[in-house]
Amino acid sequence: MVYRPVGLRMREYSNSREKILHAAEELVMEVGAGHLTLDAVARKAGVSKGGLMYNFPTKESLLEGMIVRLVTFWKESYLRAVNDFPNTAIGKLKAQIKAAVTLDPRYRCVTNALLAASANEPKLMIPVKKHYRQVFAELQDAGIDFETAAVLLMAASGLCTTEIMGCSPFSGGERSGVIDQLLTMADSARG
């Protein structure tokens, strides 16, 4: 059985697709997305190459599956964060900000490698673009003005991205202060 941390609980992979994605994530962290091979992923996942190709016929489809999985993680992070705020439009915005700055350490390496791979294959980022569009549409539907939501969420995403890339200029205390300020500024995001 293959396990990975999800928050504080452990999750068991019950199907080959999840085992394959987990193995691919581990390999991307070890060798980078550019050196990822289907043969190596099949070996690491303990599945036949035919089994892997049934789920992911090409390396590109495997990378896309990994990106979709990251987007799913971001959505799960939002669903956990939403419980920390009032059930209001502003609460939803604050939950999105918190989710944007919360990244499991395991996914930092994977995200960095996938960002590098997407430089050669920009269409790999289509699921990420769709995710952002959905988030902004939901916030607008809840009555949040687009510009304020965009500035706050992109600032939160930028904070996280600089950490992923290892170039954040902020100490832990400064980072916390920036996040607190983003959450405070969210109070002004009215429709």
C-alpha cells in the first residue's frame, strides 16, 4: 500500500491511478519533470507499463494528471480553510487567501518541477487557469468586487510562488504579517 500525508491524516491509495500519480510525484522530486520516464514511473508504482499507459498514455498526460491533482489539493485546502471564517462572501475570500498561502511541503517540490515542465508545454497549465477562473467567478457570484479579489489572491499566490521557487525575501514573522494584512484588506472587498 502507498500512503501520503494529507493534512494531518494519512491516505491510502486504493487504485492504480493514484499509485501512479504518487510515484510520479516522488520521481519528479528526485529527478525533475524533464527526466521523468513512463518506465521509471511504472517501476516505482509497482504497475505494468501497460497499466500505466491505460491511465496515462503519454508523459504529457501524466504531467497533466499531476497538475490536476495539485489543483484538487488547492481545492481541498480551501474547503479546510472555509471552516476558519464566517460563512459570508468575505469569509470565502479569506478562505481562498488562506488556501493560496497554505502549501504542503511535499507539494512545494512537485509544484516547482511542474512549473519548469510547463515552460516547454504551456497547455499543461490549462487546469490551473480554469481553477483561477472558477475561483474568481465564485467570488464575484458571492458579491466580491473582482479587482480587490484579484489583487489579494494574486498577492497570496505570489507569496506562495516565491516560497516554492526558494526566493522569498521574508522571514517567518514577516510572512505571517503579510498574510494577516491580506486577510485584513479582504474586509474591504465589497461588491
